Amino acid sequence: MTLAEVVQKLKANSARWLGSEFEWQKGYGAFSVSPSLLATVQRYIRNQEEHHRKRSFEEEFVALLRRSGVAYDAERLFVA
């Protein structure tokens, strides 16, 4: 199963589960994580609210794209 298929199934099933109170955005980003960094990622997720007081999600996502060498169009990145 491709990543796009997994996201599509997740979105479809979770939208039904959550009902009309929730709406998925049109786009998404996905990055793989080395098993050796799993604890670091888990710690980040647990502290995400505090972390985003210092740096917005958008700032952090762009930094992650840059560090990963992913090309992106800044004009279209966070279009609603």
C-alpha cells in the first residue's frame, strides 16, 4: 500500500468516526523516521504544544522540508 493510499484510508475512516465536527485539510506531509530516533520523535510529540509556543507549525515544517532537501513552492505550501 502506498503512503497516499494509507492517508486516504485514514482520512476516510477517521472522518466517519469523528463525524461532522472535523474536517481534514487537502494536503499532508509525511516523513519517515529512523528507529534509532523513535524516542526523540515520541518526546517531541508529547511536548509539541510547548514546542510550538517558540516556533509555529509553519516555521517548523518549512525548516524540516529544508533540512530534508525537499523542494516546495512557498506560495502554495499553506494555501487553504
